[in-house]
Amino acid sequence: MKKSYICLALILAIGTVAFITPALDLPLLNSLFNWGVIATLLVVLTSVAFFFEFETAAVTSKEIALVAMLGTISAVLRVPFAAIPNVQPCTYLIICSGYVFGPVAGFTVGAITALVSNFFLGQGPWTPYQMVAWGLAGVSAGYLHRFKVSTTFLVGFGFLWGYLYGWITNIWFWTAFVYPLTIKTFVITQVNTIWFDTLHAVSNAIFLWILGTKTVAILQRFKRRFAVEYL
């Protein structure tokens, strides 16, 4: 069985137990129940599953090296902009990488971005959520390539992911520091960061508008050079 399938089975099992446990109304079991730990475990397993999937999906060692290099470049792009609230140029590169190389590679670039850049900006319980958020941006961009979308659509897509990224990464704060965990407190947590998410969304749109088409063209050239054809 593929390792990624094992991770998926664990995710389903943990998720099922997490939803059944509160309904059992067992005081001892409920006292040990922690949504923050469970949510973090689920996002970690999601990242691990995608890494295993990339390990089996990569065609050549050159492709593996290129994806690793893109993840590192993306991480480096993030560091100088850390002083500007939530302006993340790495998001545009993750979207372009996923668009050209596909969903699995896109997730890998996004996850590497968060993991590597946080060695400089600070690791913490937020890192797995950032890995998944940027990874999912790369995954979703990978499916856009089938439709040959325009630059304007890509810009709007990046704008949307400025908010989606914030909503996903806010989950760690909500599960760890907010009580009680209800729809109301979840919405309030998300609304409190709307200005930061807007800055991220606008900066994504600007980077993709100015650099998106050129970056995609460069990455497509590298993809053609590294392609393997069987005759």
C-alpha cells in the first residue's frame, strides 16, 4: 500500500473519532479531548501524505531538484518582506509553480516555503497550517492549467487565495486560544484578521499581474527541458 494512502486512512480515522467522541458524553474521555492537538495532527498528516505522493509522482531527479529549488526561492522571497504586514510574494510563485508543474508539485513548493522560511522567521504551531495553506494554493493552481486561464483570471485567483490562506492559518489560533469553539467565535476570529488578509490578497494580485505571465513562461521552458519522452 502507498504511504500516502496510509496517511489518508489515519486522517479519516482520527477525523471520525474526533466527531464521535463529543457525542459519547464520557467525562474522562472529554477531559482528554483537545481540538488544537487533533487539528494540528490532521494538517501534519496531510503534508506528509503529499510529500509521499510527490516522492512517487516525480518523473526524474531533475524535476525533484527543480521543485526543491522553487520551494527554497519562494521561502527566500518571503523573508525580506516580513517587515511589511502580510505581503507575501512567495504566494504568487507557489501559484505559478502549481499551475505549471501540477497539483502535487504545487503542494510541495508551498509546504517547503513555509517550513524553510520559518527557520528564519520563527517556527511554531502555526507552521503546519501555513504548509497546508500554501500547499493547497499550489494544488488548486495545478488544476487551472487544464483550462488555460487568462492572466486576469490568475490575478483574481491569487486575490482569492490571500483570504483563503488567512482563513486556514487562523484555525490554529482559534483551536488553541479561543473558547468556546463555536461558529460565532470562528467567524469573529476570521473577521479580526480581515485587514491583514486583504493586504495579502492585494499583494498577490499585484505580483501575479506584473510577474505572473513571465514566471509561468520561464517555468514552462524548464518543464519542457526536463521532460522525459519514451520512444
